[in-house]
Amino acid sequence: KSKVVYKNLNPVWNETFSFPIRNLDKKLFIKVYDRDLTTDDFMGSCGVELNKLELENSEMALPLDDPNSLEDDMGVIVVNICLSVRDGKNKKQVSNFMNLKSCFYQKSQLWTGVYTITLVEGRDLPLDGQGDLFVRFKLGDQKYKSKSQVKKVNTQWRERFDFNQFPDTSSILEIEVVGKEGRRYEDCYGQCEIELSGLPLNESTLFTHELDPGRGRVVFLVTPTPCTGASITDLVAPPLEEPHERDNMLVKYSLRNSLKDLRDVGFLQVKVIKATDLMAADLNGKSDPFCVLELGNNRLQTHTIYKTLNPEWNKVFTFPVKDIHEVLEVTVFDEDGDKAPDFLGKVALPLLSIRNGQQVACPLRKENLGGLFKGTIVLELEVIFNPIKASIRTFTPREQKFMEDNAKFSKKVLARNVLRVRNLYRAVCHTNQFIKSCFQWESVQRSIVAFLVFVLTVWYWDFYMLPMFMVLLIVWNYLQIASERVTRDLESERKGLMEKIHMVQEIVITVQNLLEAIASFGERIKNTFNWSVPFLSNLAFLVLMMATVITYFIPIRYIILLWGIHKFTKKLRNPYAIENNEVMDFLSRVPSDVQMAQYTELSSCSFHSPYRRRKASP
């Protein structure tokens, strides 16, 4: 199944599919559909007899046909079919063939370099309507989609990402500039292709390519860099267990080399030993498991072990580390022939949590990492990195995933996010309640200490105190965590149907009230300044004028000090005083846009009700 090309009578797919064929007497059918929200509309089909094809490439234009349509011309579809011969193997040769295939695959998935691509800008782009612009990049099987920017004549992206360079693969970079309006409509501004194999190493090459006639240009930089560090070896010869290799790595990432090649932060070695008690994915009660390791956009894979639930891979993988904050994802799949592999479990391990040289048995989790899955996987990890390079890399943009799936609505994700926001809100309320308790003198000792800290801080305030208080907060939380370790486990409880219905209702009401509160707060501030209620705008004008004069003649330090003394002594001066916030009390009197639309504006000439006028009319 191909991708969907929206709003186009001449779609361009440029996609490749492959099928194993056991009998050339079969026929290949190609069907074209129009994507619809409910049922896809059939737009015609065509067929190709495989026994009439020639070997190698055969490009042809196939007319579409629909017996139930009154249209004489349904259009054509252009395909390029490559028919090749696969050598047969008898049963005695299967094992040797699989070993050769495994070795070849290991070599083919190791990258030898990195193409650093910087998307700079678009120039002279047409402003045909509203919407966003983004750019798609493709190098072999690697894809990257830029962020969407509002349409401008010279749209600025300023994004940087990396593509890995693999041996014996295509080095043609495909670029496509796309305009998007809404969720469905996409308009291609133009495409171009760049041959990367001849570019000079470690040098940035500037490209300015024309799009379709009259649709502008796209500007980007490409920097090829050789890369080492990725490898796949057997467990009997791991790289870091060779003395010279370990010494070289320790010297390479030592403190004295902290300013050399800042993008090369460290080195990761992963020993994938075995998995136990996996889920049976085949009808025979077994699975054909293999393991995929992902670190950022780097991906390596083990060989497949057939018909077992307790595979032993005994392989060692190494990765170059570009960001110490990355997470190593290890996913176990079941090989299913020509179909997509079945998921068998997944673990996610932050690099900073790795304990070097320790063999760990990690329980497998579900695909979204939200709960436990069947089985465990045994790993041994070791990471060597330069702390100064890692610290510098922390303050630079994170590497983006090449192509991320479009976000989909999920009740579970919505419930989790609402719960997270609610917990943050409760934490803020708890802090606010603690401050109020100091003002209310619920604990005399605590209020005295808080009052003295406030007075001394305001009186002797300097900017260095702001990071100092943050340091004290970090130290305080560290002492709290060190005293009692809290394990964070995701709750996975089964709920009944009625509980789920009530949960959805509660979530929707919470989101509705939150959005209403945020919108009303912003509209009240806006209506204060646009004279929606002249009395309140006049009052705000007078108060702000007084605040301007007071802050001009009196230093802000004294004003804050007087405000704090007023807050701390309010309860002592009047034990029955009600705690309030004057600014929020003022804004509560300003109507929101919804309230303004609901209120009836009295006019000087409106003496008759609409009901009487309607009754009096003939």
C-alpha cells in the first residue's frame, strides 16, 4: 500500500515494493483508490502478466479500467517493474546461506560516515494563500521531515540533522518542499536530487536549488564526515576487552581531549546475550526472534534465531555517542517472512543510568513502554564519555528523529496528561498554601523565620542570590531523595466499563474548565486595555499612573519590602481579615468575550420589546 497524495490528479509516489514470486503464471494487480473518511472510492485497476515481463527493468504506462464506470478514460499509472532471478537452495545449503546472509547484513547495516545537513531557508517562495511549509529529505531508507513554518517569501528553518552513510547504498539525496493547508491538502512546490558521493570530506558545501518554475529556491548545506565506532562482533571478542582498544578509548575521551571534535561525546558497547520466556508468535508455539538496537537515529540488528522462546544471540554492538542524554531502545521482534515482524517486547535504557560491566536482566515492556510484557532480555552495557563534551552538548538542540509518526488521539494518553497537569497544579497549590500559612501565622516559629528571611533577602538582594537559591533547592531535594528512594512504577490497573466512562467524562470536563479558565483570563486582560468596560479601564489607567509615579520616586526594593511587611502583619492587625489577591479581584470584574456577547447593551431608543412588535405586525 502506497502513501496518500492529497488533492492531486497527477500524483507522484516514487515508492519501491518487492515481492517474492514462486510462480510466473500469476498476475500482478494494481488498484487505485481515492482516500475517503468512510469508504475509499475505487478509481480503476490494471494487471500485469509476470510471464510476459523481461528480466531487469521494464517501465510501462498501464491504463486503468473500471467495468462499473461510465468514464472512457480512467487515466494511467506509470510503473517500473524489475524482475530478477533468485538462486534456489536445497535444504543442506540453507544454514550456510543464512550465515552468509547474516554476515552480509551485519556489514550492510554499519555506517562509515555521516552527512550533516543544515536546512537554511527558502527564497522567493510564492505566497499563494495561508498555510505552512515544510521540507522532506530522503537518503536511501532514511527520511527526515523539517518543522512546519508559516508561509513567507523567505521562510527560515535553520535546522540541522544527520544522515548515516552506508556502503553499497544510494548516495542521492532527495529534497521536496511541500506546502500544507489543514490536515489533508498538500501542495508540492518542487523536488530536486543531489549526488553526495563526490563532496569533499569535513567541508560544508552550499546548495541553492530551484524548485518548480516561479516557486522559489531552497538553500541548504551538506557536510560529509567520516565516522568510526559502529561495529558488530561476537561475544568472544568484544572491543573494550582488548587492552589496547580500551586504553585508546579512555585516552580519546579523557579530559585533555575535551575540546577536540565536540560532536563525538562518547562510546557505547552493548552485549546482547539472550532473552528468556518470550511470547509465542507462531502457530507451533515458537517464535523466530531477532533484536533491534536504536540509539537516536542509529540502528543495528542481530541475526534471527529460529523456532525458540529462549534465544541466545551472544553479539556485541558498539555505537558512537553524540548525546549522553540519549536513550538506548532494545526491541525484540518475531521474523514473519515477507510480512511485517511481530512485536515481542521492548526496553528503554537511558545512557546516564548505565552501570558499566554489570549484566542485567531487563523485563520486556509493551510497545508504548507503559506496562510489562512477557519475557526478559539479558544485556551488559558499558559507556565511556567525556563529561565536558557531554555538558557542552547539553546546551545545544537535541537530534530529531528522522520521521516520527503522526500523533493520534488516545484516551489513555489524554488521561495521563491530565493527571500530570493536575499533579503539577496540586504541587503549585501546596506551595501557595505553605506561603499563605506563613502569612496567617499558623506556626509562629515558621512565620518568624520566613519574615526574617524575606526582609534580609529583599534588603540585601543581589542577582547572585537567584542562582544561589536554586542551588539550595537542588541540594535540599538531593538530601530528600538520598534519605528515601522512591521507585516510580506505572500503575496498570484494570477498570470496568462504567469507571472508564466516568473517567472520560471527568477528563473532558477538566480539560473544558481548564481551557475556559485560560481563555477567560487572557480575554479579561485584553478587555482591560481595549476599553470594553470604560469604568474599569479608567480605574486601571489611574492605578497604573500612580504605580508609575511611585516606582519612579521610590526604589522597587522598598516597595517590595513594604508589601511583604503588609502581608505578614495583616493577620496580626486584623485576625479576621480574608486573604485575597487584589489584581485577581480586579480582573474578576472584567467580563470575558463570552460574557460580553451574552450581556444586553441598552440603547436610548429601545422602548418596545421584540415580542410586542412581532405581535402587532399583520
